[in-house]
Amino acid sequence: MFCSNLAFAQEKPCNFIKFMEEAKNTARAVVRIGYDGLVHKTFKGPQARERYENELRVLQFLDQHNCSFVPKVVKKDNSELHIVTTSCGARVDHLSDKKKERIFAELKEYGVCHDDAEVRNITYNAQMGRFCVIDFEFATILEPGYPPSPKMESVADRSAWQRKDSDE
């Protein structure tokens, strides 16, 4: 695994990743915030590769369409199913349904349906003065010619697919 812009640039692994703040550790992903503010997401669990590839594809599509309120991909590691993105601010705890619908509707104007349009996938970026959208592993690109998004699957026995973190 990699942990800093310098390490990424030099393609050298480092062990500082375990010292980053863990923002999320669920059945599908581990998200850590680096000291430099970058967001490190490692996919795990069911359909990890498919979800990783979909999130990359959607973020790259949105970047090409100049969508400013989503993360930008800084680095990726296909073998580790690990992406590093810019931060989109702080998580939002409460938001009216009307405001939430407007935010995700704005995303559709850029040709993407989020497919997990929940408040947990909205942040607020104080520098931009606006709400942003994160977590695109189940999003769908609405333009023809793109593959469909992965379908959410549930697994009763998580121990059968949980990934061991060899760096910790």
C-alpha cells in the first residue's frame, strides 16, 4: 500500500497508512483520511473488483464532464483495489429530503445516477461553499455505451469473504 503523494510519485510503499484516521470500515470498504487530506479507499467484500472498477469509471467520467462537486482520482492501485481521491469536505449528518433530492438531481445533469442516494453519501465542502457527493461504487453512467452498475449483494456469513489487512 501507498500513503503519501511523495510515496505515490516514487511508487514506493510505506507503512504510514495505519496511522491515518480511519473514517469508515464497513463490509464493503475501508476509508482512511491521510495527513495530507487525501482520501484512501480500499474495497473489500462481495464484488470488490467490480465496485472498484465502477467507482473509478464513474469518477473519471465525471471529471471529463467537469463536475466540480465530486472527488478527483489522484492515484489508483488495481492489484490492491485501492484508490486515493481528493477530499470533498466533512460528512453531513442531517439534510432535508428536498435538499438531498436536489443534490442528486444535479449529479444526473452530469450524466450519472448515484443509485445509493442517501445522506451518508453527501459531504459539505466549506472552501467551495457547497454540498458534494461521494461513494460511487454503485452509480450508473446514463450515457449509452457504458456498462451497468454492480448490483448490491448481501452475504450472510461475512467471514467467508472478509479480506485480511496484511499491513496492520
